[in-house]
Amino acid sequence: MVDLRVNIGALEFKNPVLTASGTFGYGEEFADFIDLNRLGGFIIKGTTLNHREGNPYPRMVETPSGMLNAVGLQNKGIDYFIENIYPRIKDYDTNVIVNVSGATINDYVTVCEKLNELEKINAIEINISCPNVKAGGMAFGTTPNGASAVVHACREAFRKTMIVKLSPNVTDITEIAKAVEGVGADSVSLTNTFLGMSINTETMKPYLSTITGGLSGPCIRPIAVRMVWQVSNAVKIPVIGLGGIMNGRDAIEFILAGATAVQLGTANFVDPTITIKVIDYISDYLQRHKIEDVKSIIGGMIQ
């Protein structure tokens, strides 16, 4: 037997495999495919103060080795989540994490205050990196001052484990990571999607209604691995790695680069059972290499 447990802040995860917000709904949508209790945790779709319809269709398009999306944080708001979704998912034997976004700092704070009162929500992920909204999101996450302002305010409102999701669409992601660490983040997750676009050459129009969107999938993985390695060497808090993880080998690569845990996103659309397969792969990998504890390989790349 091997020990797959990892810690982020004061929170223990039974294994390092999580799901990426926006790719796993509210978790319950995948209950017919996998045992959700086996996950280290799942992160629900981006939640805002008020109801959001998201962007107009079309808002998803396949690209070589990936996909572009411009969903735009479609959700029914925090009160709907508390009244209708939370009662259905709160008793899973895993960590249920809410991804929080907003157009203003006050929006973030209000959502955090409401979540702080929920007994079974022990962690949140502050999204300062969504490229598909006109206000908030990535607008906050592209400068150290903007990022730290949001995170400092959320830290005052939410007293449990707080993860901050970083944007790769910056010059130096380590500066953003150090800024949010300095105002109380317990962990950073990276990367969110890269800003991209695709044009239909027959119609001469962009495929997405918003013209640009967030690029995800295996095409971004080498860049995401590099950023995880850089950030893990720049901060003392745990790093959660994501970006194009399609199998267990990819997950191990992120862990060796410095990730304490990983999130699977686009892969869930390809194979709704992929999270369980990755958990099993990590266990098999450790046994094959005669390693007893997954924590011993975090940042274990040999240089």
C-alpha cells in the first residue's frame, strides 16, 4: 500500500487528484460514471453573486490538441447554489470546493461570506483568471496589486482553506503568485486557460461569438508544467497544477515539477472516468518505483 494523502493549508486530501472548475459541473453530473468519494476533491463550476447567462453561442470550438471555450461563467448565483445544490452534494466523503468569481471585489467578498457559513465547504478557489468575462476575472489577476487586493479581501471573509487560481496570460506568473501568498492564500492553482482564437476560413468569421476564448487541452501542457515548476520554486505554499492533463503520466509530470495536487479539466469531456484512472495510475507508479508516499516525489524532478 502507498500513501496518497496530501495537504493544502489545514485541509487533508485522500489523494492529489481534483477536478478543474467548469469541467465537472456540480460533481453530481458524474456520479453515474465514477465514485465521487474516491476523489481527492472536486471543484464546482464558477459561482458568482448573481445569476449569469454566460456568453452567446457559439462558445466552444475544438482546436488541434485542445479546445477553445468562452462560456463566461454561466451559473445561477450563490443563493441558488446554497438552497438547491449544496444540500445534494455536501455529504460526499471528499472535499467539495467552490470556485468563486465576481465583477467587483465586493462581489467576491459577499460570495465568500456566504460560503464561510457552510459547514461542509472547507475550501474555495478564488478565480482571478477567467479570460471570458468583460469585468472581473482576469482583469484582477494580471497585476500583483489587482490580485492581492481581491485575495486580501476574500481572506478577511473566508476563514478556511483558500486556493487562488492564477492566469497564465501574464509576463511573470511568479510575481502574481508571490503577491497572493503575501496576503494569505493557502495555495495557488495554475494554469487557467490561455487566451486564443480561431477563424472559420470559409465564412471568414471567428468560431466563437466573443472572438477570443480560453485555450485548454494537451496543447498547453508543456507551458503549464513550466509555470508550475517556476511558481513552486518561488513560493512556500502548495501549488496545484493543471493544464492539459489527459492521463496518469501527465499528472506525475506535474507532481515532479512541484505540484502538490493536480486538477483534470478537458480530459473529463473525453473520458468521464479519467479521474479514477489517474488515481490508480499514481498508486501503481509509486508501487512500481517502490515509493511509499506521494509527498516524497513533489518537486522531485532530477536536474
